[in-house]
Amino acid sequence: MTDFTKRTLIRLAGLGTLAAAAALVGCGKKEEPAAPAATAEAPAAKPEPLKIAFAYVGPVGDAGWTFAHDNGRKALEAEFGDRVQTSFVESVPEGADAERVIRDMVNQGNKLIFGTTFGYMDYMLKIAGDHKDVKFEHATGYKTAENMRTYDSRTYEGAYMAGVIAGAMTKSNTLGVVGSVPIPEVIRNINSFTLGAQSVNPKVTTKVVWVNKWFDPPKEGEAAQSLLNQGADVLFQNTDSSAVLQAAEKAGKLAFGWDSDMSHFGPNAHLGSAIINWAPYYIKATRDVLEGTWKTETTWWGVKEGAIDLVSVSDKVPADIRAKVDTIRAGLKEGSYNIWKGPITGQDGKEVLKDGEVADDKFLHGINFYIKGVEGRVPAGS
Amino acid sequence: MEPIALLIAATMNAGTVLAIASLGLLINERAGIVNLGAEGMMLVAAIAGFATGVHTGNDWLAFAAGAGAGAAMALLFGVLVIWLNTNQYASGLALSLFGVGFSAFVGIRYTQERLGDRPRFEIPGLADLPFVGPAFFKHHPMVYIAIVLTVVLAWFLYRSRAGLVLRAVGESPESAHALGYPVRRIRLLAVLAGGALCGLAGAYISVIYTPLWVEGMIAGKGWIALALTTFATWRPARVLLGAYLFGGVTMLQFHLQGQGVQIASQLLTMLPYLATIVVLVLISRNPTFIRVNMPASLGKPFYPGS
């Protein structure tokens, strides 16, 4: 009997240690206080730093979406120094866990909270109703409150500029896109990429393959391989890893980086990276709170505000095409260039924008159809 | 014909990872041990292999490191469940969670790294044949190793004395013990072999199949490999068949999407899982066959004293 008890104890201890280790390493909660020990004994004259928290949907090491957000957070810290104190929780699933994590952020005294994925929307709205003294910033959503507002980036501008290069570089006149999840944002990017390509090469068609996931590197690679097998020679993706670029590199074809600069992942395949720079918005939002000018609004920033760009364009791209991309970038910056300007025809042959008509943001938010030149059909439910 | 040849090639490539991991788990389970830690072992092996590849530039060293890392994880698991008799399912789950976190932790500085240009392989002479060349003879050696492994494992389990002992341990450890076989040592060896093969599969993913490292990059392949052993009723040839089937339907549904077939992509995404389960359930629908092949002491602890 004694032996049995001892064995049980050892067994429990063993399991416990393993579980504790898993818990320690597994949930990546990290605080990055500007001056941990100093704050406690700081002279009273100095104002308390503004506490800012970020909830990320993925790991900061994803080299894509969350990585870009975290770069924005670091830029914000560099800008304001010890006037702010930031922290983040990564890999927060879109679900009830998000509410628990964000409520915890409020309880820890954070006065400005960023939620960086669509799925946090309703939880943030609920918490915002309970804590009027805290400001909530929600990325890619559409619901607001007196202390909650939304922000997003015009990723389709980067997709369009990439498309211009793709249209000029393709030899088979077949482009391939690895789509993540069929929501309007992604469909808009596929269309914009194709519009860009058609602006320099009317013969181009785009094949689309959906993986129905944001992040699954082996699967993204398989989808890319499938597109290459079917004759696509320039690839583009709306998924979160660099797997598509690396698949093109392996096959000796061409591709782009997405969300952050991925040029070093495919020295031969990489044509350019469509990046998102969240720093300008994060700095603006923080300044609004520090100066008391924060008010509810919806922000959709693009090339104009420095939030979107196409960077590290390859030397392989001919000079006239590089010049064209530069002209488009400059035009977007000063607001004189419109990507979604008629005539644009849908896949079914119906005109979606009349000649000269410019799409407004409401139109852009509701794109759930393919334009002419994109093959396949939009998956149901989008 | 060319696209079909490429589709066959992609199928074999996609099935290889699953086959290797699943064969490893089959060895475990034939000895009566269920290791739910496959996902974690594969992740730790993926970062170990990738890091070794980055530092040495040698793919075979990277595979060795991956297999070693998988075996090391399996050793931890083996000591817990075989000597301390902890619950296999709980320990396996803990190992998986630990592997997910641990690989992310040690892999932070490798997310921006890149391996050099990937080598290309082909079998001289055969690779230039029309159709069969691109379909069957331009693969990475690991694709052929997986096939050889299946044959060797089938021979080992059903034709060799050591295989008989391994199966005896999985059927009735008490009887094997009574006959004088070191049950615990045999189980540990099986667990180590399983871990090493899962590790090999993990390293193959991060070094050759999708040459990069990002945390969580195995993305559930370990769990699929676990399910595959059960659906294949613990028979090596069926594991390979199931793995190719899963890889094939995955690639086929991407191909159909690219061809603009009018089927919802969500449905197509579901297809590999559905097709694999249906086919393997159909060929294994005989209950007696399942009973005969399922290791009778699967998941049960063994106390030599009792």
C-alpha cells in the first residue's frame, strides 16, 4: 500500500512538472515594462505612464500578420518612451478566451487596448460597455461604441501594385493566388491583384486555390505547388506564412511577400513584398489618448498615410514597370490615383463599375464577386 | 498527361510525411503504448532539424537531429508511462502541449532564417521517361525511404522473431513477462523508435517539404498521423495507402479548385479527411479483422509485480 502511494505521488509529480513546463512555455504572456523596478519608487512628480495592451491572434514569430502588429507596438514604444508602458498577449483565440484575456487587461490598469483580429469584435464591444474609462481599438471590424473604434489597412493597394509586376513578369499569362479564408477583404485583394496585372497585360488570368485557413505552412505550400503544376508561374498569397514564396523558390518560379518584408526567404523568387505598417496608426491612437482628443471613428489607412507599401522590389523587374509602380504609389499618396475605377467587368460579364465611376469605401467593403479574368467561383458563404 | 504526372508526384510527396510519422506511431501501438504527443514531438523535431540545417547546411544531419529530438521527447514520455505508470493519454497530451510551447520558445530566433537552395533529386535514366519519370522518379530520397520502411516494418512485424515478441508485448504483456521477455525495455525501445520516426517526419517538413520554421507549423499533421494508425487497423501497408490517399485527395482538391470546378472550396477542404476515413473504414469493416489486429493491451499500463 505504501509503495502504491509513493508511486502515485511520483507519477503525479512527474505529470505535474510536465504540465507546468508546458503551461509556462505554452502561453506566451509577456510583459515588457519600460522600467520595471524604477516605476515603484519613482518620484511622485512624474506622471504615471499610459498603460497600453495588445491582444494578438497569432504568435509574434509568425513573420506575417502578428509580426507586423508587434513591429507597430515597438515603434509606438520608441516614439513615446517612458510616457507609455505596453504589454501583449499572443495567440489569443477568436472566441470566449478573448473576452477573458481582454478583461484581464482592463483589470491590470490598461487604459488603451488594441485587439488585432476580426473575431474579437463582439467581446470587445461587451467589455467596452462595462469599462467606459478604457479606450478600445479594434482592427478589421465594423462595430463601434463611444469608447471603441475600428481601424484597418487598405491591403488591396499593395496587392494591386504586386499585380502590376506580376502581369509584366508572367510568361504563361497565368497567375496563381493562394487564398486564405473567403471573406470580402481577401476577395478584394485577389481582384485588385488581377486588376493590376491586367493594367499591363490584358491576357492575364488568375487561378485561385483556397486553403480555408490563415496559417498552415505545409498546406499553403501544397496549394502553391498545385498552382505551379497547373501552369501558374507567378504566385501571390493572402495567407500568413512565407510557404508560398518558398514553394516558388524551390520550383524556380516567382512570388511575392505578404504583410511583412519576406525578400530573404526567396532570393530568386521574390519580386516584392506588399507590407502593412501599423506604426503610424498606433502612434496616432496613443497620441489621441495622451492629448485627450480620442473620439469614435473608423479609420482605413493605405499608401497615403504610410500604412501600406510595396517594398524590396526585385532587380528582375524591368525599369519601366518599376517606374509604373512608383507612379502608382505616388498617385495613391496624393489621392489622384484610383484602383477601383470603371469600367470594371465582373466574372459573369456584367459591368460592376461604369466607365469613369470610382468605387467608394462602401462598395469596396462589400466585394464578394470575382472580376473578369479570375477563374473559378467565389466560395459560398462570403 | 503532364499535369496528372505532377499530381501523382505531389501526392506521393504529401503522403510521405504522414506515412513516416504514422508508421512510427504504429510501432508504439503494436507494443501497447498510445503516444498522443506526436504533434509535440514533430514540432520539436522540426525546429531541431531546421536549426541543424541552418548551422551545418547538411540535410542528413538535420534529419538525424530531428530523429534524435523526437526520440528524446519519446524517452521522457516512455519513462513516465512505462516506469511510473502514468496515464498514457494524459501524459501524451501533456507532451504535445509541452512540445508546442517548447518548440516555439527555442525557435524564436529561427523564424527569419532560411535554408540554402534546396537540392533536386532524380533517378538517372528513369527520370527522363515520359509520364512515369516526373511522376515517380524525381522525388527526394525520403519518399522512397518511406516505401522501404513500410515493407521492412511489415516484414519485421509478421516475419521476424523480434516482431513477434513486440506484438506479444502489445497483446499480453503479462504473458510476455512470464515467458521472460523484458516487457518494459521492449516497450521503451518501441516508444523510442516511434519518437525517432515522428521526429524524422517533423524534420522532413521543416527542412524539405516546407523549408522554413514558424511556430505551430506542423499544423495538426501529428494528430492526422495518429488517427491514421487506427483507421489503418495497425497494418503498415494500409498506413501507407491511407497516407497517399490523404495526400492525393488534398492535392486533387487544390487541382480541382485551380481548374475552376463548381464545388464549394469548404467542401473540397473537407474531402481528404472524409475520403480517407470512408475508404479505410470500408476496407477494415470486418469487426473480427479489427479485433485481431488491434493490440489487446493498447493504452493499458503494465505492472510486472502483479
